[in-house]
Amino acid sequence: MSEVKAKPRRPVEHGVMDPKPYMHPTMLKNYGQWDWHDRLRPGVLHHVSKTGDELWTIRAGTQRQMDVGTIRKLCDIGDDFADGHVRFTTRSNIEYMITDPDRIAPLIDTLEDSGFPVGGTGNSVSMISHTQGWLHCDIPGTDASGVVKSLMDELHHEFTHEEMPNRVRMTTSCCQINCGGQGDIAINVQYTKPPTINHDLVANVCERPSVVARCPVAAIRPAMVDGKPSLEIDENKCICCGACYPPCPPMQINSVESTKIAIWVGGKHSNARSKPTFHKLVVAGLPNNAPRWPEVADVVKNILHAYKDNAKAWERMGEWIERIGWPQFFKLTGLAFTKHHIDDWTGARQSLNASTHIRF
């Protein structure tokens, strides 16, 4: 008789999976018992438990979008040096946990010889977190993964060396919905024009009620064009977010003229030393110039170097700007200040400089 097949586990549709079955045995044994840690060098963390057990974590950068061969290579390295245990961070770094310090140097040599730089800890530029880009997302105006790869190629030294005043967390988002989050530096797509509608295709491709419902500002409504059911846009309401494109591709928002890149600075999620902050726009209208985005790279490196040369130790990007003021930030970076940077919307009253005192 054939063996009875085990009933497959039903997927859990809420929360995160239990991490304990995948933990390194030393991590599991000392769960909740870690006493202190230090960094031996960029990319190498050393944790000591109250029981006396020690664990070393080696962090390496990846290209984020990986083929099966690359994943197998990383797993083979984990089998050889890390007892078969690895984990990926939210920034697409891979971390190897080992209990034998004699394995640290051979592991680092193997990773770097295979093209995976070790670093991204402490006051370095960590791997850029980003959204899915063209490979997985249905709304992107650019390829966030490509922007990350091209930028990190040029920021290799800043990833492998801890030379920044504080950690630098960068993000990219392939549309203005910005699910990449807040960052010290953020590279986001900027749609500059409402969608261009191909009315001949709307009735055959789109469910019009779904498209109307998708718009966050109620700028889309049904219409008849040349005797065919279609849609129309109130351009006075449209915020050019691109949310209508996924349910209705004939509402095309991507083009050389309408899809640009914008750079934002000063955001952070943590409560350390100062409250969490939103990042703020500093450069707009950069060309969406795949595959290397050289104009974006130049601006990002310019901001990073100004921050590196002028900020005090432990200041995050936003804290540095808050201390020196925005006029000085634009002066140090050489970026142009335009009318579009003025925070003049109705709810910004408290952020305007409304004091009668002269400030120097």
C-alpha cells in the first residue's frame, strides 16, 4: 500500500511566522538572555549571553533581486561556515550566525570573493530598502531595484566602512505611494502629469467602477467618448499618484515627460535622541534615466559627502539639518532652492518661521 500523504498545512493569513524553528541553535538556547554586544569590524557583530555563550553575526550585501543560482551559492556558504543557518534583513542583507570565531575570516574572504561585500553595520550606509520595481509591482514608474543596484555600486566604500557621523538609512520607492518608508535619503518617483487615456481600450480592458473607486481623491468618473464607455479625469483634482494605472492600463501615466525622480532627506523611524520624522523634498525633476540613473547618483553622493564632512558625531541626517537650518543645507550641498520647497499648505502653519526675532 502507498503511504498516506500528510495533509498540507493551511497557510496562516495573519501575523508573521514563528521564527524559532529557523533560528541558529545558540540563538534559540539564549533567547531573551543576551547581555551585551559589540562590533569587531564593519559587518561583524559579536553577541554575548548571560550564560556565557557567544555568537558572531556576519552581514553581507546582496543585489536584492536574486536568481536561483545566487541563492544556492549563498546557502552553500551558509552550509560551509554557519551550520546551515542564515537570515535576510529587511534591507536585503544576508546574515550568517557562527559560534566559532576562527570561521570569521574565512567566511568574509569567501563572501567577498563571491561578490558579496561585508558591511552595513554601525555608522555606515546600509543597503537601500526599496519597493518591488518592475519585476513584481503593478504601479511602478521606475525600477527601484535597478536604482538600488546602481547606487550601491557607487557607494561600495560607504557600505564597507563605518565613516559616517551616524547610520544612514536610504530608501527608494517606484511610485509616489512610497511604501519604501521614511529615510535619511529617499529616492522616489515623481509623476508630473495626469494619465493619458486610450479611450478605445478602456471598455474592453477596465472595470470602470473599480477604477473610479481606486482614485484616492475622486478625480475619475465614467464618461462616454465617441460613443464608447470610457473614463475621464478632473485634472484640477488629480494628484498624479498613478493608482488608477494597475486596474486600468489604458490610463497610462509613465512616459519620459511625466515620470521623474525626486530626492527627499531627513526622514527616520526611530525614537533615538529625536522623534520620528517625515523626509522632505530637496530635488525634483531628475530624469528617470535607466539603467544607471547617473543624475540621481550625483545628487545622492553630493548630499552624503556634505553630511559626512559637516555633521557632528551621532547626528542623523534630519538632526544635522535641523541644527544648521535649511538655508545652510542648500548652501553646503550646492542644491537649488525653489518655490516648490516652501511649506505653504494650510496645515503647515506651525512649521513656518513666524517669529519676529532675527535669526543668524
